[in-house]
Amino acid sequence: MKQPEDVQLSREDGEALIDRLERDALSAEDRRLLVQVLTFYFWLLFALREAKLSLKRLKALVFGEKPKKSTPPSSGGTVGGGSPGERAPTPGAAPAASATAAAPSPEKKPPPPGHGRYGADVYEAAPTVECRHDTLAVGQRCPACGRGALYRVLPGVEMRLDGHALLSAVRYELEKLRCSTCGEVFTAAVPAAAGPPKYTARARAVLALGRYYLGLPWQRLEGFQALVGVPVADATQWDQAEIVGDCVHAVFQQLEKLAAQGKVIVQDDTPQRILTLMEENDHARARAQAQGKAKPEERTGMQTTALLVQVGPHRICLYYTGRRHAGENLAALLSKREPARDKPVVMSDALASNNAAEDTLIRCHCLAHGRRKFSELAEVFPTESAVVVNALSAVFEHEEYAQTEQMTAQERL
């Protein structure tokens, strides 16, 4: 609602206007002034509601929001007034309040045995060590009864977990021999299993995973490695991780080609901080200030675009960090799509920055975002918002059932 013009009215003028209103002696100017006052009144109510909703959003951002479970509508639906899910009371039926009060409160169930523990089968990378019996073997007499013969059954399993540094080191001391006559030095060779590079491919991969999967800063990882006696400088970590990036870039390009042929694409942006771009932003603001401008004309935003693409039974996740928005990154990906393929289904929120060449795709907007906006209006417009929230709850229930049953796209439709 657009803000109306301010109404300038002194106390004396207001009292005189009230007096003319009571005597039914309003002039044309009085009627125009009353219209302005009423318009300003309704705008003020609207502004107060918006402020209340903004404070509610801020509270949810800072302290989190407790999820609310809406009451599902009854199977027979509703007729006439009343909130969704209500049923008309039948004659002679007990009041709902007393029935609710008599219902016992549900008791908390104790956690099942083994809660939070993993079975031995999940440790796929653990090496297996066969432990033989010290004194017994297959075919021997049973030491308990002395009559039966022992035979092998399924082995028992015991797990032992140990701790290691992310990077471990092996020290090779190479024997050196010097000739007493000519002084020539002969050095023993490193075992072939050690390989020629100082940092193995596994060590480089662990560094890349520690930084970009676990989120460990280089200096923190340097301190941890020093703590366990295998120090690695942060600059060295960067150099080794860069080698991994150069090696897997071809894999990323192949994933792009595969993802461009996907059927369903989910896109979104999230803010990101990039040191080189932050430095560029400082220079751009300085130039704009020198030119007398309030802000620079070039882009200063930084974000990471996530594109989740369903390709057959597999899901490909692509991340692009820079100044380009999700729509621009999506358009670049779809430029690699084969022309003969059908339009992909693209899901996102309704931000304009997500738009790409919309005639080349089928755009779907996120229902969860839309439902959230109506949930925020529940305190101000409870009846109206409940219509949308309850309607969408049926959609979410169907989707949950389709996922639980692992339906195909056609079965889900």
C-alpha cells in the first residue's frame, strides 16, 4: 500500500471539523480532508501489521522458529463456516474440551537398544584381520564334552577404532657409503612402494577434503598437524590442494556436460566472501566516491550458485562462486544441452535473478517459500492464511508418500 500524503491538522481545526460533522454541516473541503484522514488511518494499520511481521521475521532469524504442526482437515471436509478440520457437533455428544482433557498425555518412549551406534557392517573401509583360535582347530575333539568334532561357523566380530592425523609421515633413512679412495658416495634407493613424490595422491586428496569438505582453515589444519608431530605449512597445503584442483577440473567439465542433459534442475544462490573480489569492491567504491557517486556502477555482489541436477538415478551437484547470479550460471549450463532434448524442469524461488532463457525450460517455483509467507500472516489473517496452508499440507503429504514409496516420475504424476 502506497503511503498517502501527510495530513496537516491542528487541534483547533480538528475540533472545529468534529463540531461541523456533528451538526451535519460539512463542506466540500471538509469531506476531502476526512477522506485523507481515513486513508492515512488504513495505511497506518497496514504499516503496523507489516512492522509486526518484520519483527517476527527478525526474531525467527536470530533465535530460530519452532515448527508448527497444522491440524489436518477431516476426511469429510467442511461445510459452511468454521476453521478447516472442524466438524459439527452431533446431538448428545460430549463436549470436545472434556474429551481432550480426559485424554492421557503421551509418554516419551525410551530410545531403542543400540541407539546411536553403528553395526560392524558399516565400516566398509576397515581392514579385516582374521584371528585364529590359539589351541583349537577344525576337526579336533570338543574339549567340553569329548565326543563331538569341531567345525567352523560364522565368525564373531569385534571393532576397534583408532586415531590418526589427517596427514601421516614415514621417515626413510637412506644408507650412504663413501669410497675411501675416490670419495664417491653411494646412496640406497627409496623403496618402490614409497613412490617418487613427497606428497602422495592420497595426501593431496585429504588436504583438499579437509579444507573444502570439512571446512578447516589452512592455519587451523597447520596447527593440528604440528600438534600430532607432522607439521605442514599452510602455503604448502594450498599448493598441494591446487594440484588436486588442476587434476579434477576435467572431471568437473565432464560433470557439466552430463548435468546439462538432466531432466530436473534445482537452483539457488547463497552469499559468499571472496578476498580478491572484496578488494575489487574497495577499489570500485573509492573510484565512485572520487567521482561524486553514492555507489559504484559495476557489480559488487558475491555469491555461490548451487545447481542440483537429476540425471537418471544420479544427482549431480555443481557449485559456481563469483559475481554471476543463479540465472546466469544456469543459462551457461543449458548452453551445453543437446538441442534434441526436451525442456528441463527447473525449480527455484521467485527471485528474478534465477531467471534464465525461460522459453527453453519449464519453470517451477518453490511451494515451501510460498507457504512460509502465508504462515507469517497467520496472526494477522488467520482464516485466509489457513486456506492456503491446509491446501498445501495435502500436497506435501502426497509428496512424502511418493518419496517413501520411491515412485517413478510417472507413478508420482
